[in-house]
Amino acid sequence: QVQLVESGGGSVQAGGSLRLSCAASGSITGNIYMAWYRQAPGKQRELVAQLTSVGTNYADSVKGRFTISRDNAKNTVFLQMNSLAPGDTGVYYCEAEVWSGHSRHDYWGQGTQVTVSS
């Protein structure tokens, strides 16, 4: 089992910044790839940013404003969010794709609320 603990959400005015963190702990014996998703009220959960074996991916709506990064030693992923807009409001979830040999397991954090006011 892998546990994901998120932090860093909150309320901010448009144009402000927030930094989310997600620390993974538990049984991590192979590669782990981490990502951030978000879910706005009444909408489906969507990918915001992800770290893959070959680089990073971002949703078009956040390119140039959000940056995903990772501290490998601590199995922690960060999401630096700048120039926030009301459309960025939602619950942000950390997701970890954990490999053990040829087996893959996906884990989710509990979510952290981000509210951007105009």
C-alpha cells in the first residue's frame, strides 16, 4: 500500500500563486510516476500535470502558469501554480502510478481545495 498526503491548498485572489505538495509513503519498490488532477464543481476530474518516464505533460489551460516538479529522494511531487484564475478553482488530487515488477497500482490522495476569487 502507498499513502499520498497532500498539502498547500487554500484561497487566493486571481493573479496569485499557490504551491501544492504531495508526499508518497509506504511500499514503493519500483518506479513511481506522479500527477495532479483537479475536479471543478459539476465537472469531471481532469489531468492538470504529470511526470512521466520521458518528461512532463500539462493541460493546455495551465501551460505557462503551472509547473510540476519532484523531489525524488522524498517521493514528493509539487505543483507550483502562478497567475491563478477563477477557472482554476476545484479540488486538486495527487495521483501516483506505482510499479512493482510488471504490476501497476494507482493511488489517489484525499484532495486539497483550491479556491480562486476574482
